Amino acid sequence: MKLWTWIGIVLGSLLLASCGGGPVKRVSPPTASVQELVVRADGNWHLRVRLQNFSNVPMTFSGIDAELETGDRAVGTIKLSFKLDIPGESADVFEADLLPLAGTRAPVGDFAYRLHGTISSSEPKGNFKFTRESQLSPAPGLPGTWR
């Protein structure tokens, strides 16, 4: 074979090899965390919850069913349906009201919490179990607010 034929074969092979299927789409389990907690005068708790999409593709989240605990005690349940579009590797915030269980007291100072349950998505369709443990501190100048 001639030199030009071999060069053509090599260049053609390289061109075909470079035509891959593009980036791999990865769907990773999301998580949720409490961004802000406000204890209202009526005793109800208002939460700003951060929903984190760790996937490299956009996801449409459709709901959450989670339990909030402080220390070793259950505080209450967040059960919401919503539509929240979050781009890949990004986050957004939603708000939820929580009626604390009887005997639950408002936090004092810094406190640890655990949020766990299931986050649902409609696109791609799935239910993802999650557990998030973190800590909140009083927000200066905002009585009854922790961040």
C-alpha cells in the first residue's frame, strides 16, 4: 500500500474514534438540608430547605417526605409536593411549615439536627433516600431564627 493510503486509514480511524457519545450522564442521589429555621409566635416552625442536585443533568424534583430530629428527639415531618427544576450540580431553596410534635421546645443556642427521608423526582423519575446531619446557630439580630 502507498503511504497516503496508510495516512488516510489512520486519520479516518482517529476521526471515528473522536465521535463518541458525548459526556456521560450521571444521576446521583440529591440531599436536603435546613438553611434557615424560624420559630413563629404561634409555635410553628418555618423552614427554608436547600435541595442539592449532585447529578450532572438537570432534574425536576416533585416532593419530599422527611423527618426532622434535634438531638435524639423527633421534631416533626415535612411532607410536600412541588415542582422544582434544578440544573445539574446546583441547588435551590423551598419553604416548608412544620408543626412540631407535642412537647417539642424551641431551640436554645446552637443545636445539631438530622433531616432524613425521601426526595422524589419526576424527571428523571426516581425516589432517593437521604440523611443529612448538620448544625444551626442563632442568627444575630433575628430573634427566633437559626441559620
